[in-house]
Amino acid sequence: MTASSLPLSVRNLTISLPYSGAPRTILQSVHFDVQAGEILGVVGESGSGKSTLGLACLGLLPALFRVEGDVRLNGNNIREIAEKKRYRLRGHVVGYVPQEPMKALNPGMTIEQHVREGLPASLSKKEKWARVEYWLSQVGLEGTKHILQSYPFALSGGQRQRVLLAAALAAEPEILIADEFTTALDPVTRYQAVELIKKQVSQRKMAAILISHDLELVARSTDRMLVLRKGVSVESGETTDVITRPTSRYMRSLLALSLHFTPREPLSLFPQDSIGDAADD
């Protein structure tokens, strides 16, 4: 399969920042592909370059960063297209779930406005309302009328994180990039959120990248893995192979420090909550 026919293709991606007169390399010659209907897990410790990689795939890095190499979304080099076209790609072609919901959510917008924002303009007001309610229920936020009119400050961290997931999936993107999106979720909700993404990948042939420090979650949820250490890819391949036959000392160390990987039954339903349950998240 050629790079032009892949949802996402990254080649020789190197990113650096000016630092005390000399550039500081954040990512070094990283390359990978993500195919339709596939989930790629990106793991590594803090400072490994995981989040920077996600932002680079979205074309969201500040101008201060020096970027070399190719990042292609559906064959479009993200670095060579105009910002106006990049803006259109985000949300509709590629959805993004950031790790800090309070920074991502507009405090002056209601939850309903956040989820509705990325919906197709061709939908009627009634259709948009129905889709917003549907996706909020899919991420376990019931009592939708109350939540729809609420503002981000009224929700818990876990609820805000689920709003971001609902907003990203409601736009039905071809590619989803989720950066540490389970951090604010309790263990049960965490795995159910991943099951929801897996369902979309399976049903709509969406491609997905899960960026996480949670090796166990990634091992159980992805088709392939990319392991970063200090900006360098030290392991890449089928998830089963990376977990059972690691070739790098770093990956073996991560496995030794992590929980065992006994398969679990998928959890099918979210615990239903409302604003009043915020303290439980």
C-alpha cells in the first residue's frame, strides 16, 4: 500500500527546538503507517516525544519547532498545505482527543456547543441535536439535557475527558489521535472508552493512534505498537510481537515494570452518571 492511499503515513520525521544556541532533538527519524481499520499504540515514558508526535501529525506544532520529514494525511503532506485546508482536515478527516480537557474546552461554550461544533453543516438542527445526545450517551454521560446546557467547569475531569471523546467521534473522522485520553478516567471507564474506539475502528474502518504511558492498556487494545525513548523509535511492529518478543532492552525493562497482560473480557457499558456524580470520577 502506497503512502498516498494510507490514512496516515509518517516518514523520517525529525523535530527539534532551539536550546541554548544548539538545537535540541525531540524526535529523530521516526516513521510509521496507520492503515484503515487499525489501531497503533504509541508508548514511552515522559519526555519520549509521544505528544509532540501527535501534534506533528495534526500540523499543530508552533512555528518555533523545526520539522523535517513527511507527515501525510490521506496523501496530503500536512506541512505543505495551507492552514485553511489544514483546519478543514482537523475534525472531519482527523479527530483529536487531547490529554488536558480544561485547556481544550472553551469555558464560554456549553457541552452541547462543543460536541455540535464539528458536525456536518448539512445536518438539520434536529439531526445535530440527536447526534449530540447519542454520542454523549455512548461515552456514558446520561442526563443529557442537564449536561448539554452545562459548561466545562461544572463537570469533573473524567466527564470533561469523555466530552472531548464524544466531540471527536461525533464528527466521524477517518483518523483519530487520542493523547493520554484515559488519564482522568477510572479503571472501568478507561477500558470502556477504548472499547468504544475499537468499535468505531471495526465498524467504520477508522484508523486510530492511542498515545499512552499505560503499556497494559495499549497491549490489550492495539494492532501495532511504536515504542519511543528520548525521541527515538526503539521498537515497532505487531503488538503481539512487541510484547512477547521485544528486541530492545528498553522495552524489556518497560515490560518488567508493568502489570501482567492477562486478557480481560471487554466491558460493554459505561457507568451512567450525571453532573451530580462528578465526585465519583
